[in-house]
Amino acid sequence: MTAALALAASSAWAVVYDPANAPPGAATNAPAAANPQAQQALDAGLAALREADGLEASAAAGETPSAPLKEAYARARASFEQATQADANLAEAWNGLGYSQRKLGDYTKALNSYARALAIKPGYPEATEYRGEAYLGLNRVEDAKQAYLDLFAANRVLAEKLLGAMKRWIGAQQSGSPAAADLTKWVEERSKIAAQTASLTREGTAAGWR
């Protein structure tokens, strides 16, 4: 099933995504841009991210060279930049920009983009999770922990996603790293708490992907 995108014919437009296949940065019932140029650029960016994520999945299996992958993320970044220039208040565009910047290794710029998205839409869970991953890219472990705690209270699915990113970060560290050892203990503790409270909330099953 492909992601469905529809514009309501009213002054309060709405973009409707299929949550089962929502692209990075997308959110169910996310508001569309009032500026058609911004909407067109946003759509192009999301399409490029769908392509890039597909290439990344293949690259993980050794089937795709890195050049096409980087090119797809670069196209996504350019489209999201156009969207934010056309409508600086489009949180989804800033979130998508941060996502593509992070995937291209520019964690500092990604953090700035996520900050813009969160300033427009406080508590935006996707931006919170992606920002947590960007913090890990900069070895800002304490900030990543706080991002997880924020998500744990609001969106268990994305909190679990960030916890997985933490585990991958730990695996990439050198043996004996104090930071990795500290985070390993913290992740184990949080995993136990999450398991113990899973039956007490419906958030784990009700939360939308990304």
C-alpha cells in the first residue's frame, strides 16, 4: 500500500497520510501548506525520502552503492529547503529538512532544523525522536536521554525507536568506552521500566509510526 496524500477543499487544508507507509517527517492528518509552492516542494521532498529510505534498506544488504543514496537525500534536502523558504511555518518541512541533513551527516544543521520544527509545533514527536538520533550522532548522550524521556511520556512507539538507535550507538563505540557503558546500563534500566508499564498504557499500540 502506498502513502496516500489528499488535500481537503477548504480553508483548513489537511494532508492525509497512510500511517502504515508514512514517509519520514510525515504525520497523520498533518496540515498542508497554504502556499502551493511550499506544498509542491514538501511533496517532492517526501517522495525523495521514500526513494532514499528504499535505497538505504538495499544498501544495508550490500545491494546499492552509497552515491545514489546520498544523491536521493541531497534532493530531499534541496526540496525541503525550498519548502521552508516558501513557508517558514511549515513544521513538516523543517522536520524533513532535519531528517535529510542528519542522514547526510550534518548533525548540527539537523538540530537547528528540528528546533525550528519544534518551535512551530511544540512536542512534535517525530522531530523529538529524530533530534534524539542527531544528539547521538554528536555524542550528546545526556540530551539523547532527555529526548527519550520526553517521548516515553508522549509516544511509546517512537521512544522505543530512539532506544533502538541508542543500542546501535553503543554497538558502534570502542570497547571499554565509559560513555557506552553508562548508556548501556541506562538503556537496560529504561527497557525494564518500559516493559513493566506497557500493560498500563494503550500508547504502545495506539501511537502512529513516525
